[in-house]
Amino acid sequence: MVEGPQMPPRRPVEDPPESGSRSPNSSYALSRDAIAANPNFFATQKAVATMLLDVQAQTPRIARHMASHRRWLVSQTSFALAMRAKTEPDAPELTPGRLLTALTPHVEINRKTLSQYLGEMEVHGLLAPPSEHKGDGRLRPVTTTLMAEEGMRRWCEGHLHCLDMLDGGARLAAARNAPDLPFAMQRHMVEIIRADPEWCAPPPSMAHFLGSDTGGILLHALIRMLTDLRETDGRIYLKPVSIAALAEQFLISVSKIKRMIQKAEEAGHLGWELPRRRGRLWLSPGFVRDHFRRQAVKFECVERGWRAVA
């Protein structure tokens, strides 16, 4: 059974400090198991889903590069490498070759696809040639733009705020008092998460969503529609919603949404209470658990990245 937000965690892994007692540099660290068991985790997932969907609505080009598992890793890694080059005089610039070297052990991608992704990020205003080259300009180095930095700062601060919601910490306040900290945290976080076997192998229930350039955003939309985690006959019901409405919201073709939804329906992960996809949409408890577990892995890596610099 998936627990509602009003219930205590089933399996407390560690004894957390009293709410509000944790300083940003406390010796207490949040693990993925403790995060997943935290009674406030449901609220944080609603909060982070709202934040990411707001980014999608305001800057859909940024959201597109963070929606699939592979694009997420490419975007996060390219930003980390580019910001390191900006802040460390001896750090090399971001080039396709250096990005491929960083990604190859952790994600299956070839140089052609990687160059295509970088080109799209440049077209969308997230990357640009540096004003001055550190090395050989023929390697086509790129760096972050103001749009990318503002978007990543919002991503970092949103996740730090959610960690604060779990343990009463003050990470967000510390990050706003030291504007370089979120980007330093992000560089550590992405190194940690790229090497995390659980993150790099999404569960089968998530895989067909996270293989799509829009699937990650759709997952967050489903989570935001949850009002609680109570089960009825093995289902967790959302509000009524149509495929056409989802397609319109995210500027995706109806056929693409149908393909993603159909695979999930066939696997028993979601469905509608009435024939022909009418009535309330429902999610299986296992599907929700898998999504929350994956998010707990991400939040642990953010926590570890933060603790490396704070």
C-alpha cells in the first residue's frame, strides 16, 4: 500500500533531527531511503513537479532538454563542464569531445547524436560560443548563456527548497546568500548522479516515458494531479483528464501521447475508470512508488552535491 501524506513513514531508516534544528552544515545527511520514507516527501514531489512544469510553461525549450533520461544527463553534464570552465582558469572548455568523454561510461550515446543535442541547445539559446577561447577554437567550444544559468539556478534552488521541506534545513537561504554555491553544487551533483547505477537504470515502469523527449514532463504532470495517495481497489485516482488536453498543454501531438500512454496502460501502470479513456485517470501504486523512488535517488545526489560545497 502506498502511504498518504498524513501517515508516518513505514520504515524510518535513520532518526532525523527535530524539524528546524538542522543547520546547512550538520553532520546529518539525508539518504535516498530516508528521503523516500519521509512523511513530507509527497508534498515535496508536488512542489518540485509544480516548479518544473512552471519552467516548461515559461521556457519550453529548456524543459525539452531535461525531459528524457539521456537528454537530462547531456544537459546537466554540459552545463557543469561549461560552468567549470567559466569559474576555473585552468579548466578546459566544453567541446563535443570532452562531453563525450564525460558521458561515455554512464550513458549510451554516439558523437553524432551528442553533437546534434549540443547544436539544438545552441539554437535554443542555452549554449553559445565563448567570447574568448582558452584553447583551439577549431574544436568548437561552447559555454552557457544567461538563459541557461537562470534556468539552472531555478532548478537548483527548487531542489534545495524541497530538501529543506524534508528536514527543516536552511540550504535555500544559504544558496541565495552565496550565488555561486548552487552552480558549485550542481557540478558535484552531476558527477555523483552520472555514476549512480540506480539512476542510470530507470525502472521498467518509467523507461518508456524517460526515453521520450517529453515523457519526463508528462510524469511530473501526473504527479501534480495527485491529491493524495489513498488507494481504491489497488488504484490511486487523479482527476478526469483527456489525452487531447495533455497534448495541448505540452504542445505534443495526440499520437505521441497515445503511444506513451498505451504502453503504460498495457503494463497496468495507469488507465481510466471508464471505457474509451473517460472518467478519472488512475495510477498504480507500484508506478507511483517507482517514480518517488527515482526522485529520492535524485534528491540524495543533490544533497551529497550540496554537502560537498556548503
